[in-house]
Amino acid sequence: MLSKERFVFRDIKVGEYEEAAAIESVCFPPNEACTPEHIRDRVKVAADLFLVVEDKETGKLAGFLNGIATDEERFRDAFFIDESLHKAGGSNVMLLGLDVLPEYRGMGMAREIVATYVMREREKGRKNLVLTCLPDKVEMYEKFGFENLGMADSTWGGEEWYEMRYAI
């Protein structure tokens, strides 16, 4: 079980983009991982849409969830690489990565990150969270409360993705 005493859930700090990028490179294969530059640029415009989990014992990040806001309703690959698409007051958040380091998996961290993110974005008046995932993750996201919208238009990393939506 996830110990709330051990972990802090918070916005990312600008200087932590390299640590986040390192986590991304562990959690996703090279063809799917966002580059450090894209993460840096995303942090610059949408740091409030990065929810990181800091391990208080080590002072390091254990995982994070990030996205950009928009009024668009469907996911497109440009969200991964074009931070200018971020609209701070957008009604929807396109989630661009849920990352949990392997040593922190199996303790409910991903579920807690998503639940905390949902509450936070609900308070901001958002309508939906939208993401894409590979077939083997569909069931996990459904358990988190996401609806499977079927095959996505995304071809990010040369893969076929499912589009998932969480109505807040």
C-alpha cells in the first residue's frame, strides 16, 4: 500500500524536468518516450499540469503524470511535441504520460496519482482527461475510471493506441 507519510504529491519544479525525462526514459521505450527538450518545454508552459510524486526518504521523484490543457476533445500526436497547443483555461487535459519507476510499482502509486490528478483538475473546472494507451494498459485505465473510446488516431512511436477518456 502507498504510504501517504512517505510521499508528497505536488507540481513539478522547473529544474526537475531532467529528472522527469530520466524517469520517462525508464518507463517508455525510446520510440515512445518524450525527449528531455519536449518535457522541458512542456514544464515551462504547463508546470501546473505535472503532478509529481516525491519520495521523502530519498528526495527523488518516484513518478509523475503530465498533460496539457485544450478545448479539443480528441487526442492528436502534436500534443506530445508542440507545447504551443496548451491553452491554460482549456476544458480538457490531454494526458501525455503516466510514469512510475519500477521500484515503486505494485503499491498503488499509479492509481493514487490518477485519483489525485482527477480531484485537482475537477477543482479547476475541467471536463475530461484524455489519453492514449497500448492494448495491454486498457484494462488498467478502465479500472481507474476511464472509458475506452476505441482505436485512437495516434501513431506515436509507430504504435497503435487506444483512446481513453475520464469524464470529470
